Amino acid sequence: MCTRAHRPRNMRRLQVLLLGLLLLHQGCCFEFVIDGEWEDEMSQTQDHRERHKRAILTSEEQEDFEAIRGDDITVRSYKVESRITSRFSHTIVRSSVVNSGSNPQSIAFNVQIPKRAFITNFTMNVNGITFVGSVKEKTVARNLYAQARARNKAAAIIRTNSQDMETFKTEVHVPSGSNIEFELHYQEMMHRKLNLYEHTLHLQPGRLVPQLQVDVYIFEPKGIATVKASNTFGAQFADLIKVTSTKDKAHIVFKPTVQQQKKCENCTESAVEGVITVLYDVNRDSNAGELQVSDGHFVYFFAPSNLSPLPKNIVFVIDVSGSMWGVKMKQTVQAMKAILDDLTIDDNFSIIDFNHNVRCWSEELVPGSSIQIADAKRYIENIKPNGGTNINEALLRAVQMLVKASNQKVIDPRSVSMIILVSDGDPTVGEIKLSAIQKNVKRVMREEFSLFSLGIGFDVDYDFLQRIATENRGMAQRIYANHDAAEQLRAFYSQVSSPLLRKITVQFQEDSVAEVTQNHFDKFFSGSELVVAGKVLPSESNTLTSFTMGSAARLDIILETDADTTELDAELAKQQHSFTGFARQMWAYLTIKQLIGERSLATTAVKKRKITQRIMTLAVEHQFVTPFTALLVESGDATERLLADSPKDPKHGCCSGGSSGLPPVRQTLVYQPPPWVHTPTPTPTTVEVLEGPKEFIVPQQVNLVDNDPHFIIHLPRSNMDICFNIDSKPGHILNLLSDSGTGVTVNGQLIGSKKVNKRTYFGTIGIYYQPDGISVIVSTDGITMTDGRNNHSFTWGSTAEIRQDGIRISIVKNSNVIITINNSTQVMVLLHRVWKKHPVNVDFLGIYIPNENQYSPLVHGLIGQFSSEPEVSLYDIHKGADPLKKEATMEVKGNKLLVTRGWQKDYRRDKKRGSNVYCWFIHNSGKGFIDGHYSQYIVPNLSSFLHMP
């Protein structure tokens, strides 16, 4: 119970109420019992810290936690069902209980829910009287609740803190033989961390239950890549959690019998006490993301992979004040040693430790070499915590270090610079006013720097850490000071240790969407996901298109993806266990989280009030319990009422300092943008159009090689097309263009058909630009760009544009890719897909090179040699053996050749049928028309230049 200094007065008032309720019991079937604080006391600021400390679940309280609590009760059933659709979950917890005792008693219903979740409803049926919940503005709900409380017809519902969960609690006092049914609903968006989505269900019924069941249904339209489930109940339950999955659906079920629930064969106690965790990930066609449209709303998921990490510049700022002594410091040192081992030679770092003084391991950033890392480890191992806490000076010193490195060009302008602060308390030395520290840091921080704050334990003002991190393009996380604090620190670092993109913007065509959530992001970290949602405006088109821009290591990208606006709703209607309203609710969820983040940074009371009103309006419309709304649960005649109010956070709440007059509420409901997001900006009502990559039509006159493989060489002066085949072997790499003067080479590797001694095709094309060391490899699987240090891969599944230095790669979805070098040389590679079950044919590539390309006099290759057009004369045209194909004699390069009139295909405009190109065909693999023998054009690898004898 309460641990406040004025607890005796509370107890007297509570005892009076209990007595009154018991006296009333004879005239009514049941009454509610207060579980928590009086309404008037909740609004007081006196003993603020003591009140919040009471709300934290201690380890003993965790051990004593029971979902259903009562002295002599029968729990008939306890069921949990989660429906996850497109990363958004709707969870329902149901329980049926009977008061089996001979006396009236209080029966509690407790549910631990994830901190990021919003409660959406709670209903209860007591002896046939149903109580239904509805979300209302907090002041409205409290007024209604107060009216019921005045008649002794009310009970409070509160939520309290634990490490990863919060506890929803209610209690009802009922007579003997009463039947009670509880039902709680909550929703949350799945956040992707370290390549997986995690859905956690806390299961602790506290007794054996005849009907105990957990069902998790997952539906992901693009398909499920992996799914697994685990539990913390013990090894005996390992085989009781069943996972079944198809391409796009999964079902996880846990349904132990009463005997299986027992701790031992003859025990009467339940061993079901812990957490079921479901981990999964989805299929991704491309780096362009996944766009889904449903119920008039869209959700865009962006989680690219196969990109080289950006270099990092990190200043670790570690609190070594006296309060860090002991386990906290030991765990911090342990985590820091593991984190330092993760650094590479491309990363720069330093360490600042502070108490009342500020010290630097190195005054400047240094590379993450093995020598420097070893020295840094020795330094942190010798730290002895003592003294006060000077956060202000430590953070300013860290910023100065990054600024100096940036000014001196020590760090790569495309790298990611961040400060990671680890502290367990409030400032006690130097500047101690939190708002002043926040302003000081904001003033000196550059736009390209980010601040991440880690608060150890509950003595730190987490709200301050949250604000200062969010305002500076980072995030805050609480580290719980227990035995696994080191693992928590390492896990956090793993989330931010591999930045892949900077300055990401997601945009849509003009007048296609409205009320878009956060669409500018500062960073994207590997294994995570960016999510943007909004409303789809009416349109004649059934297609919605998104454009995503970002900067990777040495290159800039533009990615395009689209979605049919009707397709998903039709698919959802077929699914038995999908959550059909997911897109609408996810948009509201993201918008409210974003608005709460904006509110925490609002500088004036007027701005706070406007944002608060917007939050309340959305929360009531979408039935979310937030810090500004409450869940009022009442009987049909509105004579009995319960109130589900917001939780609080130790050391202030997310909304302290505001002008709404509401009591502080707990910050650990995160209410923040993702860790890589920019400081939130007002939700845009319109989105400017972004012109994405456009399909480029290669000039009319080209030299090409396509199909198996047929070369077509266009001779502009003669206005003539010459064709020839190359009859080489699978695996051979043929040089098509080699220009040592400009440093460009183009090679193609042959593949065979599915049957031996049939046709050969080009399966892989390599374009290498020697001056920048950039190589582009195009295969039927995708496109890879490397520069010696970085490796970036893209699939054919989306339209994209990538720029690095003088190289531009333009990908048209499932069609072609154009590589442009210094605006002077261009190569188009055309993708040909065939039926996968075709008995002979395989996917292959065609190559199209414009005549207008600019080369040096040194250019050569099977195609490149014809940039200098040879003199060609044609005579003695006559009927051939095939009456449809004429024959003639051609003189070229001092050779007389018998040629045949025929045609080949240009597939640029019609990939299925192609366009006929009439040409004179050279026999014997182009002998006499090309320089030398075709075997002289075979090179060792895809980046080789040709060296003719």
C-alpha cells in the first residue's frame, strides 16, 4: 500500500469507505473498493516523489503478482488473444471468475501490458450487470467518476511500472457465489529492433485454470520471413507452444491442461508464471519499402538492408558520481568494454567521465584501432566513482569535441556523429537547472549531431533525459539497475551501432494524401524500421506512390514504391483473424505519439494547450487511453462507474510543467518518435510532390546485345545495322566495352540454359569506373554497387535512383537499369524474366549502349571498337538459300564476308515481343567484322579491361 508520510490519514479514510460499503452490501448485490489514491490527493504535488515510488513494482511485488487475486475463488477461464496485422496488434485478455467462498470478498483483475500500448477498452460483467468502457477527455471522465464516487459507487483502476510492462489493476467487492467476467483490450504498434518484431504477453494466473489459452494470430500481406515463440515458464513448457505458419499467416497457440500447468505431478500450484514472447519478421521485396492502403489510410514501412554502414563518431559521456558506486559502475564498465570492441577503424570515438569535475580520456576523437580501444578499456576499468554530478559541463565538452573534429575535417561529412550519455541522477554541481542545461545543449548542438540519453534507475529525471534527447535528434531509454543492466546497455547500443542512412524523407504525389505523420527522419539504423502513415485522399487512380530519399555511405538514393488502394481491403475481408481496422488505428497511434512528443518540446502554454486538445480529440475518436484521456467504465444505467487513469513516472512525467492543470503522468509510455527521428514538426496537411526516377528511353541509335546473345551494331554513316552472334561457353566473361582512357569497362558473363548444349545468355553485367573505384554489378537477382569500402545492394522490386560522385544508377521496377558515368557514358541493362518452370529458358539480361557515348581513342571491346565506324561496302545482293533472306558480299576491315539479310530484336519498348531490327548477319561469331577472334575478348573478371595483342 501507500508509503507516503501522511499515510495514516489515508488509511483512516479508506477504512471509513470500506465500512460504508460493507454496511451497504445488504441492500445491493455488490460494491466497488477503491484501489489507489483519492482523486483530490492525485492532483496534489506534495510528496510527489514518494507517491511515484509507490507505483514501482519491486522484485517482491513482481513475484507476488497474480492476474486474478482473491482468497477463495475459482478461475474458470483465462484467455489471451492477439491479432497482429501489418505490425499492429489488438490484444484481448478475458477471464471468468467465481467467488467460491462463503463470504463477500474483493477480487482483483490485474494485467501486465507493454508500455507502448494504449488501452482501448475494459468491460466487466458482475452477476449479469455489464460495465462497458468508453474513452473520454480526462476532465469529463473525472467529473463523471466523482459523481459516482460521491454515491460510493466508484472504483479506481491504475497502472504501475515494471521493467518492460505496466500493470492494469482493478478490484471488485462481490458477495459469495458471484460470477465475474473481465475483458481488457489494448493496441500497440510492433517496433522492429535488431531485425525482429517482438510481441510480449505476460501470463501469471496465480492458480490452476481449467481453460487457459493464448492465441496469437499474425497476418502480413507481404509474407512472413521467420516466426518463433518462447516462454520463461520453464523447460517443461517448451513443446507446449505450437507455431504454425503459411506464406503470410502464423498462429501461435499455448493451451496447457490443468495437469500440464502444475509445478509438479502432485502439486496444486501453477507453474505458468512468466512471459510468452513472439518474434517475427516479414518478407521484403526491395529496399524501397512496403506501402499498404486500407480503410482510407496508408501505412508505409521502410527497412532497407544490404547497405554499407555509415562511419560513426561517438563521444561516450559517463556519470561517475558517488551514486554510481558498486553494481551500477561495474555493469557500466562491463557494457562499455563490449561496446568498444564493436568499434571499427572507420569509427572515431572518445570517452568523457564526469562527477563534479569533467575528464576526457582523449581530448580529441581517435580512430577505433585495437591500440586505442585497449587503452580506453584500461581507462574505464580504473574509474572510481565519487563526488557530485555536473551534466551540463560534460555535455558541452562532448559537443565541443565533435565540433572541433568537424571543423578540422577529421570526420567524414557523411558519417554519423552522436553523444551517448549514461547517468543515474540529477545534476548537483555547476548548472543544475534542467531547463538551462537543455537550452545550453540545444544552442551548441549542430544539426548533424545526435544525443542519446540512458538513465540508470529511478533517481534520474527521465523526463529531462527524454526532452534533451528528442530535441537533439536522439532518444532516451531507461536502464533498470539490476543484474542485467550491462545487457540492457549493450542491447541499446546494438540498436544504434549500424547507421545505414541519413536525412531520410518520405513524400507522396501532390493531392494524394493528407495528415501525414512524421516523414522526415534524421537517421535509419540497421535492423529497425521507419513508419509513416496518413489519410488517402479521393482520387480517380487506384495507385498510391511514395518516394523515399536518403543519403548512404558516399551515395544518395531515391526509392519509389506504389500500392493498389483497393487490393488490401479485399484481402483482409478474406482473413478470419486479421485486424481490419489496423491502418486507421495505426495512423492515430503514430499521430498521438508524435503530438505528445511535440507537446513535451512546446515552448509556450498556448502551444501546449493546442496540442493537448488535438491529442484529446484523436484519443476520444479512436478510443485510446492517453495521459489526457481516461477510460470511464459504467453500468448500463450509469449508476456504477470505474475510472482508468494514466500512470505516472518517478521523477516527473511526460507532461509536467504544462498548463493543463492535469497531474503529471508517467513518461515511460514512451510517447516519442523512433530513435532516429528528427525533432517532431507539426503534422503536414499537404505533402509536396517529389519527382522520382523516371524511365529513360535510350536514344534511337544504339549498339546492343540481347537474347542468346545477338549483337546489333548500328553504323550511323552507312545507316546500316550489322548483326552477329558469339558462340562462347557458360561462365565466360566477354568484354563489351573497354576504355582505359576514360577508365570505363563493361563486361558480361554468360550463363547456360537449363539443358546442356543449348543457348547461352548474359546473366551478369559488370560496369567498372576505375577513377573512383566504383563497380556496378547487375544480375537477374539485383543490382550491387561497391566502391572498395562500401557495398550497397538493390533489388529489381522497386524503382530507385542512386547517385555517388559522378555515377548515377536509375532502376525501373522489374524492367531495366541505366548506369550513367559523368554524364558522358551510359549503359542500359534490360531484365528478361521467363516462366520459372520453363524446361529450357532462364532469366537473362540485354545490354544497350548509345552511339552518342563519349569515349577516348583507346576504346575497344566487342561493342566499343565500333565507336570509330569502319568503312563498309555491300554488293552482289542476291537471293539466298532461304528465299526470304537475301545474301550479299560485304567488304570491311580488308575482309570479304558472305552476309545474310535477316532481323533481330530490340526489346526496349516491348520486352515480350520486341521490335524487329533488319540487319546484315555476319557468320562465324562475327569473324572478319570484329577485330581478331572472339576468344580474345574473354577476360578474367567483371572489372577487367581488355588487352588486345
